[in-house]
Amino acid sequence: MSAMNNTTITLEDFFSECYLQYYDIIKRYITFRIDNSYEAEDLVQDAFVRLWEHRAFVNKETVRPLLFTIEIGRAVQQECRDR
């Protein structure tokens, strides 16, 4: 995985950075959608696991849209279960 300034970062480092950058944003969004912060935490953790499982398609430009796509679908499913 190539990075900025002629340095190379590992895939694990890239995902760690993504986790740090997007965890709170995704969790707030999901908590807003399902109004349950504990379930939101679980859903966000699952989103990062799914992201890792699809890491062949993940890069700097796709990580945020992929996370939101995964989580929007999961939040809608959770909302339907809660009704």
C-alpha cells in the first residue's frame, strides 16, 4: 500500500488510521438513526470487520463511502427490527 511522501504504510496501519478517523463519525450517525449507542457500537465494529473483509476494494478514496454504505444498510435493518 503506497502512502504519501515516498513512504510506505502497511495495510494494518492504513486500517488503523481509518478506524481512528471514521469511528466516531460513523458511531454518531448510527446512534442518531437507531437511538441506541450500545447497538451502534456493535454495528460500527461490524462495519470495520466487513471493511477488512473487503480490503481488496478499499483505498483512500473509497473507505468513507464504503463505511457509510455498509452502515446505512445495517442501520435500516436495525430500524426495521426495532419496529
